[in-house]
Amino acid sequence: MLTTRDLMTEDIIALRDTDSLLAAKRAMDDARIRHLPVIDEAGAFVGLLTHRDILAASVSRLAEIDVETQEEIYSGIPISEVMRTDVALAVPDLPLRQAAEVLLTQKYGCLPVVEHGKLIGILTSSDFISLSLELMDALEANEKDECDDPEG
């Protein structure tokens, strides 16, 4: 049985709850990610910041303000003021099918993976798309092998 640990990304980018919204925006832009786990000084998971959260902060607080002023404002807003703390979490041994059902039915983009309170990975809908592509390639290769088999 596949588990969350088998598919999760372990090389994660996470920021501290005291980091600024500007640092979060830059980290997301640089890494081309939409979900940013937030940890405290001990590495414990404390929240999640999404691209949508940043957009919501932009629209509500920064309407019609130039980029330089936006960045100045972002630099003064700690992530803790914008992040979500009511986040669904996964544990590493959660069956992968169950994690997929949570993502699909709850329309979540990711599940932070936590073990003993510490963030150890993140499972995203993109991870499942990658898995689907791998499975389709394997199925197609298997079908090709069956067609090429003179006994088949």
C-alpha cells in the first residue's frame, strides 16, 4: 500500500511565522510554488500560506499602489498575520488513496505532512498529477509490450 511518505516532497521550502509577506512572495515566485508551509523556530508546523492568501492581501490592502510601495508594505507584514492555521494535515503513513480523497473532496491544493509536530514534507495535487503521468506511461508501455508479443 502506498502512503503519503511515498509521494510527498521532502525538500520543502518553508518560512518562519515571523518572516515577512514580501519574503513569502519572493520565495513563491522564485521556486514557482503556490503553497508555503510556515514553521516556528523549533521547526514545528504552525500554518500555511497560499498564493491565494497573498492575492487576497494584495486586493484588500494594496489596490492601485505601485510595486515599490506594495513591496514596502509587504515587508512590514509578518506571515503570521496572513497565514492559515486551520489546515488539514497528513501523517507519513496515511494511505495515499485517503490523502487523494481529502485533496479532491475538500478541494485542497496541498497537505502538509507532519510527524511528531514537525513538518517533514508536503503533498500537493501536482504530486498526484506527476504520479498519474508515470502510471499512464507504464500502462502505455505495458500495452505496447503486449502488442509486440507474438504470442499475444
